[in-house]
Amino acid sequence: MDVLPIALKLTGQLCLVVGGGAIARRKADLLVQAGARLHVIAPEVLPELVQLAQISGGLVTLAGYSSDHDLKPYRLVIAATDDPAVNSQVFEDSEALNILVNSVDDPPHCRFMIPAIIDRSPLVLSVSSGGASPVLARQLRSKIESLIPEKFGELAKFSGDWRPLVKAAIVNPNQRRIFWENLYASTIGEQVLNGLRTAADAAMPKVLADWQANAQQQGEVYLVGAGPGDPDLLTFKALRLMQQADVVVYDRLVSAPILALVRRDADRIYVGKARADHAVPQEDINQLLVRLAKEGKRVCRLKGGDPFIFGRGGEEIEELVASNVAFQVVPGITAASGCSAYAGIPLTHRDYAQSVRFLTGHLKEGSPELPWDELVYENQTLVLYMGLVGLRNICKQLIAHGLREDMPVALISKGTTPDQQVIVGTVATIADLIEGLHVPAPTLTIIGEVVKLREKLKWFE
């Protein structure tokens, strides 16, 4: 992050605005709304700005700014004149005293930024570009404004009023968070948003008592497909469950941008598996999910691609069923469809392939013993997962069983991400083409006439 978003409490704090025009008035208005006492310095000051200072219990000094002015009493300072030299001097004087300072529309001379604000007090949201693009920040604010009902502020007030009682009744912070999340999605949340505060208050004691009576609730496991790498390919449900999970158990195929979208305070447990190097054995992963759920936690098992297509999701679900643990399954875009689309290779095409088969090049025993005779078919696309190490042997077997040597092949590395690479050859040449090259995992191999369409249809590069 270029800037750290913070929320300042300015009630009763003395703040200085240097400048007396329209821009200074807008900044001063925000400070007064936040409860600050306002001091304004400028040779000329708009009447509205004078009124703001008076309302806040502050004062106005009709004079130009100079370094002789004592800045020590101020909590923060805003330079809003039309003279860059004055604004720069205000910044330097404030910096010397470690006072927070903002020079309007001058990011290099800002120690803090004033963001675009969505005010649903006490709920306040802000959007900032760190001074790079204020117009874009304001546009995003407008979009967010339309998504957040005005009554959300009432819901925040309701929560604040009940928070001490809820905190005393539900000591465990994880359980308390779940209580509030469930409450906001319940009838009580709707009552508050519809202006029925009295009814919501009346219903709260019973809801809280019912929760305490079932305090030892068992958790739940979310088996979530994270897709092939591009975070934009996540489903809405996947993102929602990632944001509410207490623990995230993730593997090597989950990209860093996707992992950044999980709830920030969630525990993260890495169980990544590379070829012949399992950080955590699958049996231990299964037991880990059961244990965490039985501790009352909501567990997001985040898996690259789709959990039910070569993701061993079925094995994990079997263990959950046997242990009577509640779970949900969220499908993800599997690597075959995601990577092929980003490489410009349709898996089926009326003129080239009327069927597609998904295969794994790394079976349980470590050897790709595949039904070779069934794979040698002209109008069929083969999609090979986890086949990089054994690719030469796989191509050799396909040729030995009758596949023509000039059948096109595409090897896709890190598909759908900015690091995507696509190497195109034939079953006779692909292994030699990648010999000696550093082809980072994960990879996907597509074999079939549809690969010919890549030169015409590639778009992502």
C-alpha cells in the first residue's frame, strides 16, 4: 500500500486550515463534521468559512501565513491556498513538528490524504487513490454509494448499542463475530434497515439467549475452487465464503492475488503439495479439516481450479461425511476451461473436435497408465493435468498407439495470470521444445487439432 487508511477522532481537536477560498471551505466542512475546532488563516476568507469556524468554537485570522505562526497546538493542518510556495512552506513547517499535514492536490506535500467519503455515520467508508487519481476515487465512491442503503448507519448504531451486552454474553471473539454476521442476515437486521428499531430491540434478548443455549456449535468446512489463477474468475459465493472463514487452508496452486482476498484476520494454513514433495500428507489434511470444524471454526479449504476435477476434493468430503461435519462445495473454473480460454484454444469446435477428455499425467501410483487406445481419436481434444514431468513418455505412448506425429500440442504454464506462457508444437516435437527451458508449474497440456486455432484466436497476450 502507498498509504495506510486510518480513521482519525478529531472531536474537540484544534485543526488549522490555511486558505480562505472554496477549496479551503470544503476541507473545513469535513473537519467540522468530524467535530474539530477550526482555525483559519488567510488574508481573505469566505463568509461560509467564517461561519464554520464560529460554529466549531474556533477562530479566523485575517493574515497571510508565515513560518512565525505557532503550529504546535494543532492536531493536523491543511494547506489550501492557490499559492504553491505557501502550501510548500506550510508542509515543511508541519513536518518539522511531526504534525499531520495535507497540501490540497499536491501529493508530494501530503503526510495524509483526505479520501472520497461514503457517510452512513457511524459507518463511514472511504476510497483513496493516494492522490494519484481523485476523480477515479470519486467515481468509485458514487458506485459504492448506490450499493449501501442509507439505513446502514442505523444498523451500525444498533450494533453499537447492543455491543457491550453481546460481548459480555459471548466471550469467544470468533463466536461473537459469527453471531453478528448471522444477525445482520436475519430478520432483526431487516427490521433495523426498515426503521423498526423497537421491534428489533425487543427480539434481541431471545436471540442472544438462544445463541448462548447453543454456544458449542460445530463449525463448517467450505470446499472452494479458486480457479486457475486470475482472481476475477472467482465466483461471488467463493468470495463471500473466503471473507467469512475463520481459517483458510490453502495449497500451492492458489495464486497470491486470490489469497489476498481472504479475510485479513483469518488464520492461514499452508498445505501445499508439489510433485514428490507434500508439505502435509492428504490424510493429515483431511483430519485437519475435521479438527478445525469440531473446534467451532468456519474453515475455507481453498483449492486451485475446481476441487472435484483432479483436486482430491472427493477424498476430503468423504472424511467430512464420515466425521459428521457440515460442509459446502463451491465449484471453481477448472484449469482446462480457464487456461484454454486465455490461450485462445477452444476445447471443442465443430470443424476440429466434437469431444474432450480430461486426463491426469500423475496418478496415485506415480505412473500415467492411461487407456491409450481410447485416446487416439482424430476429432477429440485431450487435456492433460500435471503432465509436465512425464510429457515425453506420454507423447511417445500416444504415437506408439497410433496418434499421428504432427498432432498439434500446446503447453500452458501459469495460465490466466500475467506470467502465462504458451509453447506450441506437436506430439513429436513438444518434449524437445521444452527441453532445457524453465517452464514453471502449474502447467496444462492440450492435444488436438483445436490448437491450430490459437494463432487466430489468442487474445490474452
